[in-house]
Amino acid sequence: MPTTTTTAATTGSNILHRLTSADRDVKLKALRELKNQIIGNRTKKLSFLKLGAVPTVASILSDAVSTDAVVDNNNDNINKNIIVQSAAVLGSFACGFEAGVKAVLDAGAFPKLSRLLSYHDEKVVDAGARSLKMIYQSKLAPKYDFLLEKNMEFLLSLLNNENENVSGLGASIISHSCKTSVEQKLLSDAGVLRKLTSLLGGSLSQRDASLESLATIFKSNPEVVVKFVGNESERALSCIIDLVKDRFARTRLLASLCLIIVRNTSPCYLQDLAIKTKLINTLLELLGDPGQVGDEASFAFSSLIAQKEDMQKLAFEVNAIDKLYNHLKGGSLHPLRFEGILLALADMCSKLECCRSRFLSLQVLNLVIDALAHDSSDVRIAACICLRSVSRSIKNLSAGSFMNETVVIPLVRLLDDSSTSVQVSALGAISNIVVDFTTRRSLFIRCGGVKQLVQLSKSMDSTIRSNALWALRNLMFLAENKCKEGIFLELTASLLASLICDPEPIVQEQALALVRNLVDGCISSVEYMFAEDGIIFDAVGRQLRSASKAEIGIQGMYVLSNVATGKESHKEAVMNQLLPTENRTQPYLINFLQSNDSRLRTATVWAVVNLTCSSSPGASVRVVKLRDAGIVSQIKNMVNDPCLDVKLRVRTALGQLMTFEDSST
Amino acid sequence: MPVRVVESSAPSQVSGANSGQTSPSICTLLSVGQAFSGTQNVSNLQKEEAWRVNVRIQGCDLEHGYLCGTMEALNVPMADTPVVTFWEGEIVDTKNYTFYTGKWEATPENDIKHWTKFPSFSPLLNQVEVDGGKSLDLSNYPYIFMRWKEQYFVNVGTDCGLTIAGFYYVCFSCSDGSINGFYYDPNSSPFQKLELKCTNEERSGFSFSSYELQ
């Protein structure tokens, strides 16, 4: 029998009842009681929220503010206390509780709380500022418009206020509302940076709020960072650097984040080895914090090292992989922390082989594989990203380290995941793992991988389609005949043809790259192009004629180039595709040879080289056709191509072309 | 390609070898998937001997001057099957690597002695003697110099009686895809020559496949 709940509900109703009492003392007492009950207690907040406490308190605040305005009675202490307590209750509801923030905003309390800031009474101002600060911690808080002059003045007055909650509110407003570079510059020009810098020397809460705001104003805005670091505030920067060693964990984290943003925005700053190492060590140490700071530390660590090989190397040297692993192997982590550590490991292994080797030698892989089946989709995604990073090791791909059932089965299972993001990240890892040099592709096929990939290549989502094709393309790389046949049967010529002509260029490119690998290897593979009346071949031709970007031309030309290494009939088919007799317009071959992209020029010259191999019987006729179409003279113009590869291929082509020119003259 | 063990020696480890997403090749003939075949002369004072060798490029990461692949030795006398090894290559791009090896028991004198065996190296010799070639711009040079170091046996155990302790000084011709190399291991016969040619694998022309890591 739910006795306690009933009692709680009764107590709740009782408090609510007393809140509406005409006796102000009773009301005030009820407000205090309510405040004490909900502080730090999410369950209580929710139950009072359901009972409708927020609109009631909001209306008490509103009435008390009106009474205060009408009755000029500065000595009405009870009314003042009611204002202070009702503001505190509303702030408590909003603290770390989104539903509470929504209820406070819906009850129209926000303007009333803002009004409290202009009171003379310190306590009232403090209570209003505290509550508004709580609201500004939430994304739901209304955006503050810095572009309005009076708003900027008001913000500066908040920052200049001696009350730490008021200046802290100013900083919170900036962290919440400053989004654009225009706003960042406006704040910087208005002298906000200087003010925030001075707050760094204030109380703990002022320091933290200031660090967060500074980071917001710096983010991706080199102009503002230069102004801060370059000119006036070298001292301020060293103050932030000092705060990385602060005794409070949150301050250390926020100071580190602020410096990371400075570095990431303007890479010329903070290049000192000691600072870089300090940041790495601080964040690795903060991973041990049991609370929110520990959860956030791994994400901060990722933003410090992501895409930066030098930082990854430094982190490797201070045993970051081992330290991250130690946190991981502790087990039963909060999903956010789990995700953060996996992503940090992914960033560590994204570029450096030494990191991947360490990762694999520590058996971290087993924990990552377990994470593929985690309840949280964010953790599953992070595990896939981690696997994707570590499987960039060609050395380990060559050794077949990933092509085994322990890795493949859970990954293939994720292709069925209800979350598209999980599917896309699983495809990312699979794309790497299927690059196989050990003839173990059959394992992937046996696990149902190819069937799934082919299914996903028909997805409505173009990212899924392109990633599924990417995986199939890599799987097809140097695949043995039997494997190719299996994939082709599953894909079918008609599906491949339609994917080559997909509306999305990225899908077209992957489909063409897949076909390029399909027709490479054993000479009989070329026949795949001509299955079902040559629909794939025609699709390639159509796509080349309308290629929207160089990458499509490159993959398409390598398809034709590979086909042109086949029998005479194959070479002739390529010729007809490149120079159709019925078409008198300038062949796209010329455009490709004149492309600014040297890779496209190279691919195109290779096709010409293959079509004019002196050993093939029909070469002389093809040379004549190429000459008539202006291709030979175009190639002659390329003997001094700025790209060495193109230049050398042109020489090979010309060598072959000249053989026939000589014999025809 | 492995050679006979003369004295017991453990394979040395390459440190900090890099890989990553496949980047576009400097030369299409040296791109992933390309195959080469030829011989390695393993003659010594007692006997003239050459082993047939196949090479396949498996990975390429130009940003880090890295190349890797497999090497298959076909008629190794003491092995029942062809012996396949996995090798990693350092491309002498003068940014990641210079002509000076600085490891694997190779002194600058050993380096110069081997590099000068390639005729295409002679125009570079003077500068290499000054700074290992650091100041040379080889991006448009039609030859690519590399060191290939075998890392592990792919299909046989380490107890197969063969060693991969040494490494190859390699010169690749961008024009025709031919590869020349010299095996260096202080414990093996000196200057064992590797000669490979680009193979078309029964095709009338050159075929290219590709993969891309995510």
C-alpha cells in the first residue's frame, strides 16, 4: 500500500494550501518549508511541480512585487521576505532541472525576477540574481539581446556589481546567449573581457562564471583572442594558466577549457611545451573526479587533442592510453563518462600508430567490443568511432587483427540498430575492418554483413547509402573471385546501375569506386560490366558525361581505364563510350584532360594508355579515332604537365601513339 | 623477403610507424593494390642463387612518408610454401625521412654505399653528404627512394629458419614502375639485389583499384 506517497502528497497539498493563506506569516513559513524540501531533491521538485506549486509561487512573487511598488513601505519586512523566499523557491525549481525551468518560465516569473535586480534591498537583489543565474544555466532561458544598447549597459552594470551573484549572473548571461561572432566582438569592444578578467580574482563562483564566459567569447573568434592575448591581457592569460593549478577541480576544468579554446581558435598561442603538458596532465587527472567534472574532463581532453598529432604524441608520452584504459576497466561507468572516455581513446588513436599499438596491446579492444552492445546509443556510437580509429592501422588490418567473429558479429548487429547515427558509425568502423588482406572476407559474408550492407545501400538516407557503399567498395578491394561474385549477386547489376546514378554525388562516387574494384583483378571480372545488357557500363558513361565533381570523374575514368585493360571487345566498348559516333560535341575526355585536378588528368591519361597499348590489334584504329577527336593533340600539349605523374603517363601515351603515327605516315 | 639465418638475431622493431587514411599517391604505379614481381639475388661465395619475389602495396600514407605491403618469396629452398612477410616502408621525402637511416645498424657510410648503387642517386650525392638530403626537394624527382623493413612473417612461424632482421634500400622508378633494391643486414651476404617490375596480371594495360579508410 503506498502509504508514504500518500503522506508525502498530503504534506505537499498542505504546503500548497498554506501558500495561498491570507496570513502572510503562514505564507512565508510555507515558502521556507517548500524551499527546504526541494533543495537538491529532484524527486520532490517533480512532485511539487505536478501539484502546480510553481505557478502558485510565481503568483506570490508577482503579488509581493506589486504590493511593494504600490505601498511605499520600505519597512515591510514580511513582504520583502516573501519576495526573497518566493524567488529562492523558483530558483530552486530551476536549478539543474529542465522541467522546473520550463514551469518557471511558463508561469511568467522571469520578468518579475529580473525586476528584483533594480531593488535597493541587497537581499532582494541577491535572491533575484541567484534565481536568474539558475535559469540561465538552462538552454530554455530566453536569449539575451546584446545588440540593444540598453541591454549592453545593463549587462555591464551587472558585471560591475559588487554582489558576486549579480556579477555571476552577468557572466552566466554571456555564457548562455553569446553565439555569433558579431556578439563576441560587441562584448569584447564594450570592455567585457577586461571586466571578466578582473572577476578571475574574485570568489570561487565569480572565477568559474568568468572562465566560462571568457571561453564563450573566445570560441572560434581569432580576432577577439588576439585582442585578449596579444595586446592588453598577457597577464590575464597567465592568470588563467595559474587557475589550471587551482585547488578546486571545477575551476581547473574551466580554466583548461578556456585555454583549449584559445589554442584551438588561434593555434599560434600556448605552444609552450610546459603548458601543453600541464593541460594534458590536468585533464587526465580530472578524469578521476567522481562527479560532473570527471564526466566532462574526457570531452575537454578530446577537444585538446583532436586532429592534433603533436598533442596526441605528447599525451601518448604521458601514458594517456593507459590512464584512459584504467578508468574504462573500472566498469559500471555512467554512460556519459563511458562515452567520453571512448571518444578520447578514439581521438588518441586517430593518427598515430604508436597509440593504436598500445591500445591493442592493453586489450582495450575487448572493452570497446562490449560497449557495442551498451544500452545507451551514445556509448554504442562512441565505441564504433573508437573501433574506426584503431582500425586505421594498416599493419593490423594486414595481420587480420579485426576480421574475427568477436569484432564482426556485434558490429554487423549494429547495422540493424534503431538509431541512424549508430548505423552510420558502425558503417564507419566496418568500412575499415573489411579492408582485408588475409582472405578472411568470407567471415564477414558468413556473418550476414554483405546482405546488411546491400540492404542499407537502398536506404532513404543518403549518408547511410554512401557509407554502406563505402564499406562494400573497401570489401571489394583485391577481393578474390568467389567473394566478388557473392557481393555482385547480392547487389545485382540493376541496383548498382541505379546507385551510380543516385541523386547524391557522394553516393555516385562510392558506387563508381566499388565498380572500379569489381572490374580490377582477374581479367574475367571485366564481364560484370556487361551483365544485364551493360546497364552498369551505360550508367558509368551517363555519369561521366554529367560528372558534377572531379571525384566522380576520377572514379568513373578508372572504371573505364580498368575495363580498357581487357579484351579487344572491352576496349572497343570503352572507345564507344568515350567517343560516341552519334555525338559531335566536344568529348568530355578533353575536359577531363584539361581539368585543374591532376588526379582526374592522371586517370584520363591512363585510359588512353590502356586503349592504345601497342600489343593490341585494334589499337591503330583507336589511335586514329582519338586523333580525329582532338585527344592526341591535347595529350601532346601536356608533355610538360606540372604534375609529375601526369607528365610521365603522357610520355607513355605519346610513346604508344607515336608508334602508330610513324606507321601510318 | 626473408633470407637465411646466418646468426641468431631477433627482428628489430620499427618505432612510431604511422598509418592513416589512404592519401593520394605521388605516383599511380606505387599506389595501393599495385603488384610487382621479379627476383632477389641471394648468391654467396659458394653458390649463385635467386629467389622469385612478388610484392603488393597494401597501404600508403604520404603525409607520414609511409608505405607498406607484403613480399612473397616463391622458391625458398627450406620452405614448403611461398614465404610471405609484411613490410613497412619509409619514403625518403626529406620531411619525414632523409637518406640517413639512423637505426637498424646502418651507419651513414652504409647508407651512402647502398644509395650510390642506384644510378639515379648520383645527382643527389653531394647534397646528401652534406645534410642527408634534408634540403632537397624530391617532390618532382622521377625516382622515389625508400627503405623497406620487414615486420613479421604472414604465413609461417618465426622458427622457419629465415630471418627478416635486415632492411632494403629501395629505388622506385615513377616512369615504368620498376623497383630496384639492396638488402642490408650486417649478418647476411652484402648487396643482395632485388629487381621487380610492375605486373599487369594478364591484362593488356594497367588496372587500378582503391580503398579509403574512414
